[in-house]
Amino acid sequence: MKFWQNRQTVYSVISGLIVCLTVWNCGSSDTKTASDSGDSASKTAVASPAAPAKKKTVLFYGNSLTAGYGVEPSEAFPALVGKKIDSLGLNYTVVNAGLSGETTAGGKSRISWVMRQPVAVFVLELGGNDGLRGIPLTATRQNLQAIMDTVRRKSPEATIVLAGMQIPPNMGATYTRDFRGLFKELADKNNVVLIPFLLEGVGGIPALNQRDGIHPTPEGHKIVANTVWNVLKPVLEKE
């Protein structure tokens, strides 16, 4: 995958709560006893409607697939997931922290900077470039683990969603098989939510991929968004 511009969209919403108290006094200036039934004093507290709570962040952290290489930012699957969130009125905003060409090593090196603000849900989509380059699986495993460790340290309450990947058999059957199993292994070990295969129904289908055969077309991204949404929606509703 080639290095291209980093497309990140950061949204933030600041909300406040204003409470007004109005006191209404009734009665004459004459002194009254507790048994008097004539005049009385009452106080009524009037509160303005509460402003909407600050939206929680869903952070997509990945490579060119997440960044939307070759398509408009609004056509990439994180943006499409964001539209699904908005359509249901869920209190979340999507941040796309995808970077074209990113490896797990690169992701490890920048995760602390990206996690300067807390997140509610962290979607980790890295490893595809490692597999295409034949990087040793021990290194990929360690880097993905380090990324998840950092997320949990920075945002202990965050739910981590790991996107599983598969690669063509160019690197041999053993490497291909072990690469595929790596993601479930890490998901089970860390008790995180797993998307079994991010490109399910898209990978290897020419009509749904660009000329490089790797990056989805806008139509391909729609399918990827649905795949992600099927896993992510229950997480958001539970949150």
C-alpha cells in the first residue's frame, strides 16, 4: 500500500448546563402564625432544559483502508459508519485516524499522540501491510498488543474492537494461515471485540476494488461499513 495524505477528521462538541432559580414570595408585611390560613409563602425552582451531553468518541485507527485511499473521505467506511450512528441518534462522534501505508510498527509509534484525548470505542485496523510485506508475525503480534495496552492505559473504560485481516497466499500457506489466526488469538487473549474479516465480501472481488486490487471502491466501502456496523452497533448501544 502506498503512503498518501493522512485524513483525519476531528469533531468535538462542548455542552453546558445552566440552572436558573426564581423565588416568588406572596403575602403581606404583617406577621403571621403557623396556624394562619390566609397568606402563605412559596418558592418555585425553574430549571432550563438540560443541554445534550458531550458526545463520546469512536476512534478508527488504521492504514489506507481506514483512511479511504482512492475515494473521498465521505465515502470511506468510517464516515459511512458515522452516518449510521447519526441516523440512530446515538451520542457518538467518529474520528478517522487512518494513515495510508501504516504498519503495526508505525501505529505503535504514534498511538500515544493519537490517544491524547479519551475515547469510548477504539477500532483497530492494522496488520494488512505487515502481511503484504512478510513482516515476522512475532513483530506484528507484539506491536498490536502494545497498541491495545496503550489504549487501555490512556482510556481504561474504552471498548476495543479489532478488525481481522487476511492476505493472499504469496508468503506461503503457513504464513497466510498463521496471519489469519493472529487476530482471533489477540482478541481472545485481550477480551476485545473481533471483526472476523474486515473485507468480507469485498476482498478479491475486482468490481468492488480499485485497479490495485487492494483498496475498495466506494461501493466496496459500503459493504465494509455494513460489516463493521454489524459488530459495532451492539457495542455502541451497550455503551
